[in-house]
Amino acid sequence: MSNDVFLFNDEPQHAETEVIINNAMPWQVLIVDDDKSIHEITTLVLNNFEFEHRPLQLLHAFSANEAQQLIQQHPDIALAIIDVVMETQHAGLELIKFIRQQLKNQRMRLILRTGQPGEAPEEHVIRDYDINDYKNKTEVTAIKLKTLLYAGLRSYRDICFIEQHKIGLEKIIGCTTSFLRCTSLREFASLILSQVAFLLGLEREQIYCCAAINSTPQTPLLLDVIASSTPSKSNELPADVVEKISQVQINKQSYYADDCFIGYFTTHNGNENFLYVSKGSKLGLVDLSRWIIRQHDGLVQLLSPKTNHDNPSCQGQC
């Protein structure tokens, strides 16, 4: 016999409202069922569930109508587990139509869970409705429920990631007229940098692209800021940033820490350039790889002209 405990064959147990166990933004998961015990047991099983260090926030609806209101109030629901038979025989199916067709929400992952399979045959539902999984309540164990959530949240995360990049690319294309209005290469570079920061979700963080004016070990390093996510009239870098970049210049190699990444690279003329990226939270390997990819794809070369930083007509030949 399987070691799994069948989720809906046990005696219902009451559970307190789920607690957000850390400060990370929770994944919103909607439970739609007219059986109160289903909500209680689901809450109990998913207590302390985490995915990518983010907890769950369970939202509860006891009818399709109530679910519609919650979905409109919480547009960022990642996943919904929906019963078929509630106030009507096909209330769950009508709710799915509402989500996909009226709200045009294609991101939310939908799992249909029914205790009466004959009311909504699996083949018919999967063929005719845009759902992501179909489960009979009697076959859903605690482990299987958690597996459903891991798969559903991964899918939702990836869809959001693609949508974010799509929006970012559209924004960059829409900024063409702004690029043409730039009167200096520094202004042009800063505008590009702000768009890339938006694309990477770093629009609120510190990003600097700068070039070394002098490379003499006996003198303090002087830096010319080519582009900045936080432009200022003084065009000066914070002292702690200068100190970190100076160390990178001495070591002649890129630097990666929990809170920042400093890229070091040289032009074909031997000029030294630096890309400084700082986040309020810990930089992950994905964040690091994105910046490394863009560095080698020529983004920083675009933001780091050789000598004349105020003449956009140079086009990299100065």
C-alpha cells in the first residue's frame, strides 16, 4: 500500500488561516469548492509550503460567483484549484470560461478537481476547456497536491517571465522617438540603460557604466560615468562604488558578490570599462548570467565610447 495519505479520505481537520512565514511576496492560490472541509484540509496540507523561497497565500471561494469576485480583486492569482459541481452542475466549467474568455487571463494555471467525474468527463473537459490538469478528488494525495502546485507555479513563473520580456521589448521599440531626441551620447546611453534595467526588473536599482580615465597605479582611479540608472548633474559615483570598482581595476577581473556585480572588460584599444549593478536583494545566478550575456553581446561596448562621450555622431569611431 502506498505511503501517501489520501487527502480527501481522512477526517476533516480544522486549520488556522495560513501565515506568511517570510517577507517575500507570496504566491496567490485560489481554492474554489462548496465543501468547507476541502478548504480546511487543503489549507492543512499546504501549511508551510514554499516555492523559490516564497510562501503561499490561499484565497478561498465557496462558489463560482464568489471566485469571480476574488479573481477580479486579485489579478495576480498564480493558480486556481476549481471544483466542477457547486451552485450548478457545471459551475466550475463556467468559471473557467469566465477566466479565459471574458477576463482574457491566460497566465493563471487552472486545475479542475471533481468528486463526480461523470458530471464532467475528463476527455471532454481537457479537449474543450483551457485547463492545465484534471484530478478526481479521491486520487489526490497530499504529495500529489504539492506536486501539482510545484508544476503549476513553475509554469506560471515562466509565463510571467516571458510576458515581462515582451513588455520590455515593446517599451524599447516605443522609445525610438526618445532615442532620436537625444542630444548627447551620454543621454542616449542612459536611456538605453534604463530600458535594459526595466527589462531585467532592475529599474529601481543602482546601475552604472563607466570608463577609466587614467590607469596609473600610483594615482587614484578616475572614472567617467557614461550611463547611469540614477543620473545626476554632478555625474559623480558614490564613494563605496568607486572603492569597489577601484579594486576590480587593480585585480583586472570581474567581481561578483551577494549584493552587486562589477563587470570588467577592455576595448581593442586597451581602455578599461566597468559595469556596476547593485540590487536591494541578493543577486542570484540568473541575474548574474543575464548581465554577463549582455556584456558579451556588446551592450556595454555600446554604452562605453572610446573618448568623445558627448558626440553621438561618433557612432563608436571616436
